[in-house]
Amino acid sequence: MQKIRAAVCHEFGKPLVIEDVLLRAPEAGEVEVRLDACAICHSDITYIDGGWGGNLPAIYGHEAAGIVTAVGAGVHGIAVGDSVCVTLIRACGHCPNCASGKPTICDTPYDRMAGPVTMADGSPVEHGMATAGFAEAVVVDQSQIVVIPADMPKDAASLISCGVITGVGAVVNAGGVRPGQDVVVIGAGGVGLNAIQGARIAGARRIVAVDMTLEKLAIAREFGATDGVLATEAKPWAAVKRLLGGRGADAVIVTVGAIPAYDAAPKYLGYGGRVVMVGMPHSGAMSTYEPVMLAAVGQGMVGSKMGDVVIRRDIPWMVDLYQQGRLKLDELISGRFTLDQINDAIANTKTGAARRNVVMFPR
């Protein structure tokens, strides 16, 4: 067992506590990674605030990158010294979903209270999202790891582990957007900007960002949006349809967990269009829509977890696009913080102004 520093959640809605915890060595099929960076995702904040329940104490954080420091027996294609992305996508490889190419919805249970990390006295702590990345090091299943180029900056790489694959993947995988189609992205935060990038990469004709502020709409244009509409308009979907020549969108990507956004999303659709549900409201929150309208004109709604990616297929091409300058990552980073500053980073993220804040772990 090694002693590492981590940010621990002891009470929902309260600041995280920086303290020493114990991390065991990797067992069969597992990989130990010394982290260089872990970005803060709104999913972490929802857990910290108690929006989805769970066990306490807990260590959250799941959007990470670092260097492999140890591997367990049976690990293939990953070696000590490799630079890697660390994701929350823990996949057994043999359940029906994994076997059909859908590892993001692996249905093999994992006991997060029996993971590789414990409190300093040996008592259990939840292995948050199967990662526990708000810590100096992690031990995760090899299915959660993708090797990346050694010279790729780890702060940029950490973003790929969740926000980038979620946004880009929602468009290209779940949305199936083809060249010439029209896309609406509701929410121009971290995931929304990546959905906009995904639509640009997929060759969309028009990419319309919908958000609450003019500032965010301006940022959306920097990432590839062709147009912007304020969500505060009386009928923003009507404004979008005017921009699209009188018809609705082929795909509407909802990247915020706001119920009003979900209620309105089908109204932006054209005939045969699809709403892709990415943003995650708190448990128990309910949305309403008129199903006869969807049925009458062949529209649909589909959930997308982590962009429906296969990480060892999709992360390498996203890394390559970044290296070519065709996928913006550095521009997504709003601030860099130390582990001791994590509560400040979380507070800043909650303001809605940050694209992505990243916790850095100096070596």
C-alpha cells in the first residue's frame, strides 16, 4: 500500500477535504497511473452535491491523464512509462453490451466500495466513477486506459478522457451526423463546445449554438458554430428554423442537465431528426414532450453516455486531430489549479464561466 494525497468528499454539498489515503498495488488486469492532470467535470460536481446519491466518503474525479507506474498480471498493450488517458469507461469485454461494441454501457456490476483505495485507517472509501482521479495516483482496470503520444501535454490529454469524447462522440456516434446536415447544440459549456467541434469535423452545414449568454455564443463561434441563438428568446427554436431555411435540425445535442432545455429540444427538430440526450439532470427530475409529434414525423430521442465511444478506437483519432490543429483542446482550458485549490476550482466551475478547469499534479 502506498500513501497518496486525495480530495475526499465526506458530506454532500460540503468542501472536499485534502488528506492522505492508501492505494494498493494493481492486481490482475489493473494499471497504476501517477496523474499529471485531472479536469473537473460537472458530473463530479453533481456527485459532490448529492445529486445522484452514492456512498460516503468518496473520491471523485474521472477525466485524467498521467504516466503508468505499474501494471498487474495479464495487462496487454500498456507498459510502465507510457503516457495515458484515464477514463471512467470500465468495460468487462464479455457482457452483451461490450460484445456488441457498446463498452460505455457495460452492465457488469462493479463494487466501488471495494476498490483499490481506502482511507488512511483502512476503512472503505468509494472509488468514485471507478476512477477516483482527484488524487495523486489511481489504480484502474486496463479497459479504462488508452496510450497516447509521450509529448502530448497532459492537461490537454485529460480533457479527452471525458468532455471531448462525450461531446464529439455524441455527434459522430450517437447522432450519426453526415456532411451537409444541420446541427443544434444546446449549451455552449465544455461538452457543448466539443459537440460543436464534432459537428464541424463531421461536415455539418449549419451548426447553431443555443445558450443563455452572448459571451458563450461568441465562444461557440470560435469552436465552429456558424450561428448563435439566445435561449432567453421567447421561441428560440423558431429563430433556429429561420436560420436553417425554414426547416428544423437533423440533430439536436442537449449538453446541459437543465429540464427546460430538454422540454424544448424536440421543438428544434426537422422531420426525421433526432434529439441526443447528453446532459444529466439530478435524479428524479422530469421532462415532458408531446410524443404524437415525434411519431407523426419520424423523430426520435436517444441517450448518449460518454459519446458512445470505443476508447481505443476513438481516442487515437481525436489525438491525431489535435496534433494536426483540427481539434481544439488547449483553448478549452480556463484555469489550472493545484490539488489544494480544488474547492476553488469547483466553485469557479459552478459559476458557468469556465470551459474546463484542470487540477495539476506537479512531479
